[in-house]
Amino acid sequence: MRAIAVLGVLAVGWAGAAAVGAPASAAAKCWTGKWTVTSATAEIRTADLAFDLRGGKGIRLTLAKSGKATYNFTGSKPLTGSGKVKGVPTKATLTLTKTLRMDNTVTGAKSGSIKGKPKTAKGDAVLTVKAGLVTQKHSVAKAVRSGADEGVVPRAAKFTCTAKKLTIRQTVRDGKEYSKTVWNLRRG
């Protein structure tokens, strides 16, 4: 299900990743510019998965007034965490590398919403998931185009920003299953 895209690969492995389409205006919006992740968290709950992740420091995100977003993952810290996969205690490391580009619709200046346009995802970004003895690699752009968010793409996120800080929060629900993510970024 889409609500568990961040770690859906763990359940599979165990059993066998913002451009802005906002209306153009003369003044730049608070969210435009270059940002660096200082911390990110994810909480995922499904019938087969209960997992919490932290990390992501150093992911670089550029949001252009023209409507383009570039995520540069190279050199960033992985997301690490623990939880249960099908009832079995598990630890995992998710490492993102290379670059993802895509469009979003952004509304608001200092606070508002961000919604990704998955079909526009391009780039060579790779998500490597290590859980126990299982290691899997996934093309982030391909996964995003097919409906997964890989923990990166805002589906219906809310943001707040100041001159120096940007926070992106998202909760995706699908019945009783959900994922919550929070990205904290600083300008530059």
C-alpha cells in the first residue's frame, strides 16, 4: 500500500525520496532556495510492520521559484531504525544516494502544503535497504513514478518556514495503516 512505501521493501525482503508548481509571483516564497536536512524521522505502522527511523542529515534540497526541486542525497547520513517486521524484531538502515528531480504543487508562502507530482520524477537516486542479512536496492525515480514515495516525496505534506528553517510534515493514512514523516531543514 502507498502508506507504507518507506519500508514496504522490508516486508518483501523479509518474506522472500520538491519542484514547485505554485503560481508565479514577483517575490520569492520563503520555501524557495537551497536547504539541508538537519534531521528526519519516520514512523510506519501496518499489519506487518511497526518501524521508527531517524537520520537523513545532509540531504540537500533545492526548491526553485520556477517549479523545480532537486534532492541531492550523496554524502548524506542514512536513516536507521528498529521495529518489527511480521512480529520479528528487526533493525534497518536506509541509505539514499545520487539525485532525484521532480515537480510539486506548493501553496502558501511561510506555511502551506506541498504535493508531489510522481510522474515527473527523474534522476539516478538509489535507495539501499539493509535489514538483517537482506540488502535491496531500488531506483527512487522509478518507485516514485509507480506510486511509492520512498520516504522522500511529499504526497500531501504541510510545511512551515522562516528565513533560516524549513519543516515538512506528512501523515499518510490508509485505513488503520499510516506513516508519519518529519523533515527539519536549514537554509544553505
